[in-house]
Amino acid sequence: MRSVGWRERLPARPWLNRFIKHEALTGYTLISPGLFFMLLLLAYPFLLAVSISLSDRVLGEPGKFIWIGNFTKLLQDTFFLQTVRNSFIYTISTVSLKLLLGLILAVLLNHEFPYRNLVRGALLLPWIVPTSLSVLTWLWMFDSLFSIINYVLLGLGLISKKIPWLGNPFWAMVSVIIVNTWRGVPFFAVSILAGLMTIPRELYEASEVDGARGFRKFWHITLPLLQPVIAVVVLFSTIWTFADFQIVYILTHGGPLNATQIFATMAYDVALVAGRIGEGSAISLFLFPALLVVIILMLRYLRRD
Amino acid sequence: MRRKHIRKIKRILGLYIPLSAFLFFALFPFYWMLISSFKANPELYNLQAKRLLVKEPTLEQFKELFDKTAILRWLWNSFFVSFLTSLISLALGIMAGYALARLKFPGAQTFGLATFITYLVPTTLLFIPLASVVRSFGLSNTLWSLVVTYPTFLIPFCTWMLIAYFKSIPKDMEECAMIDGCNRIGAMVRIVLPMAIPGIVFSGMFSFTLSWNEFVYALTFISDTTHKTMSVAVPTELIRGDAYFWGELMAASLLGSVPVALLYSFFMDYFVSGLTAGALKG
């Protein structure tokens, strides 16, 4: 039909055609620009990170090779050990909260109701809007004097005195967990919803014939079928939360008393504020084992499919 | 009659109430951002006022922002960087994505795997060495430091998304075109790309959003006021020492959030379909 048109538009260029016919050559040509970027700005910096972390480099001085000195020093540093603990508390609690709420929200959104698309769009906002800006709003909502959350809770009689949101170690951790959960639930909900929509209705109908109801249906049919989606989402979220920076940096800056310091914020403080680049780089690299575990689990999961 | 009643109550308790709770939790911060930016300082800091409403709406905070800060410059910087990086990443992502979805060559699988893995690498893992790489290129304190580094997380994202899209397009069409004398690249440009437009729009849009929202690199590489992007300028430039000007901060946050929210509401359908496709392919 339209083939004549192509022939007319494409004059014979034998040398070009011969080149393009080689599938492998075309393939390499097409991936090379992307590959170049990744080698130059991911692989090389990674090697650089390792080499910097093995030195006692400080800002403005090259430093000397100290083997694993930074790592052994960090593992004896109570501040750093607290950072490790905080990172685990932060990651485990937010990922479980996000999963629980995301699952509930996905199930709710899977119903038919008026303005469904609008509601779905509105619920995605926390995940779309620049995190640093929405977290500033939370900072204002947690303000020690003007906190609107305290104002509302006091007004409703739910609390009798102000909650010191960012003021004490316990509540500061609660605050960063709330904000991270707020930001992350939409991602969980939408991904799980996508998984939910692929479950054929007949499965439920069959189980209803067998007498299964409400929660049992969810437990025995929905959840097992959602397992692959859930695994992928949880793995993604785990690595991103573990390496999170903005929420803590803006809300608490790791404080009070180091109570919310996590890997990335501590690495930033040590390397760029205090200028101990070698040590900061070592802190950053502690994220690598976590990344490795996630990658291995993810690959195992994807390969099974 | 009675059963219908019970069904309705069940629906309210089981669907509408929990859904409203989620909506409230998700949207309240935006409501608070919005009304805070339209209040003048006396009303904003008056604890006796009805704080959840605006009594006298005013544009004072915005005026202050435009008169005294480089907000227009920051918005432009964000736009410039996001637009350019999404374009670069989309172009390279289309090339790599097509190669990996369609062509057989040694190393293709390894490269696909590497793409996926780099997509998982968090920016906070490499920001320290990247700062010195950027410095050695002489790009510190310029927008180019971001234009160069953002594709490191955008290219893997675009590539990965587009592989899935390209694979969903039947091969017969381009094979026909190639039999008719079109070469590989011609078939890709004329047949596959037009059919992959939803995926391309989604990837481009999402790349734009990711760049617009990026924080760690922008914070690390740029310290000059005039070269900052919105996401970093607002929390660093508008908080002077210990003084928080909340009205201005909220007005600026609103201005920084609206472009992405708008972009995303225009392309909502592409967005949801792209997101769900991506999540499933994951």
C-alpha cells in the first residue's frame, strides 16, 4: 500500500544500508551514548567514591591512603551507630506503614464511585509535587508555636497539651516517619491498584460459590496474586527510603540530639559541612550493601517471572 | 427496601469514610500551603483568628517574593534544566530502549540488566564523588552541572520504561516496512515511534518532574543564588538564619508546585496508564 512512498522517499544509499543491516552494529551504536553517560557519571564516580573513602581527604587537601581506616573508625563512633539504628527504624517503619496504607487505599480505589479519576489524581499529588517544597509545608505545620496540627487537635479536644513535633527525639522521629509515609503512600497505592486490576473477576466469583467472603477472599486470593507487585514495590521503596535525604534534611536536619540522623544526611554533614570528604564518602558507601541486597532480591524475583 | 438501606450504609462506612480520610491526609498540607500564601503576616501569625480560613485574602506575600527575591530566575532555572535534561534523556532512552527491545547483539542482556540496576542507584550514594567530577569539568556552580548529571538517573528510567513500551508493539509492522525497503532506523522512526507516543510522553513528563524535584545534586553542586533551582532555592534562600518567613515560603512553595501539578493534570491519562504499565513491568 504505502510501500511505494517509502521507496521514493528513501534513495538507495548502499553504504548506509549495509551498515544499518548489521544488527549488532546498530545495537551498539544506539546504546553507546547512554552507555557513555553511565560509565562516565556512574561507574567512574563509584570507583572514585571507593578511592576517596579509603583516604583521609579533607576539603582542599588531597589526603593520604589510610586503607579501611574510615570504616573502622565509623563502626566505633556512637554517633554513626545511632545513625545506623535511625536509618533502620525509619526505613522499616515507613515501608510497613506505606505498604499497609497503600494496600488499603488500592482496594478502596478499585471500587466504582463518582469522580474516581479526579480522586485518584488528587491522591497522587503528594508524590508528584517537589518534595522539598511540600516538606517545607510540613515544617510549617509542625512549627513549635504555630503548629496547625496542634491547633486542630487541641480544638477538637483530642490532646490536652501541645505535641512537641520536632522538639524532642521521639516526636521528631514520628514526624519524619509521618511525612515520608504521606509522600510514599500514593506510589504504593497506584502500583498495587495496577496489580489489582489484572486479577480476573472470575476467580472471586468462583470463590464466592465456594462460600468465601470479604476478608477471606482478600487473604486467599487477592494477596497471593499481588505478591509479585508488592515485592517489587517494597524493594524499590526500601532502597529509596534507606537513602532518603530531603525529608530529614529539611524537617530536622538530623536533630534533635542526632535522633533523626540517617546515612545520607550524616554523609552530607560530614563531607560537605564539616569538610571531611573521606569519612563522608565512607558513610555514603554504607548504603551500598543495602543496595546490593535489594538488587539481588529484585533480580531473583524478576527472573522467576 | 431495608436491604438496600443496609447496603448504602455499608458503602458509606466501608468506602466513602475511609476514602475521605485518605483524601484529607493527602490534601491538607496543600490546603494549608495555599491559604498560608494568601494571608498577610498579621493574620498568618494571629493565634486567635480562625486559622483554617482566610479572612482577608491578599497577594502581599507574592509581591514581596517577586520584589525582593530572584524567584523568576529560580523558576526559569528549574524549567531550563528540567526541559533540557528530559529531552536529552528521552532521546538517548529511545535509542537504547529500542535497541534492547528489538535488536539481538552480544551484551544486550547485560546492558539491560545494568540499566535496571542503575535505575535503583540512589543519588545520595554518589553525590560526593560526583561533586569532584563536576568540579574537574569546571562546571561547579553552573546549571550545566545539573544538565550533565541528571541524565544519570533519567536515562535508565526512560530506557527501562520504553523497553516495555516498544516490546508491546507488534513486530510485524516494522518487518513489513523493512521488507518494503525501509531500513532499521527508518522503521523505528516511522513505525515504532508514532505507536509508542503514550510511553514517550509519559517518560518525558516524568523525567521533567524528576528533574524539577531533584534536590541532593542541586544542593551540592550549586551555591550561587542566581543559579539555584526552585527545589533548593526556596528552602535555602528564603530561610535567613533562624528567621522563617512563612508567608513567603508558602507562596514560593506554591509557585514551585503548580507547574508540575499542571503538567500532570493535562496529561493525567497518559500518566496513569504509563504508571500502571511501568509498575506491572516493574
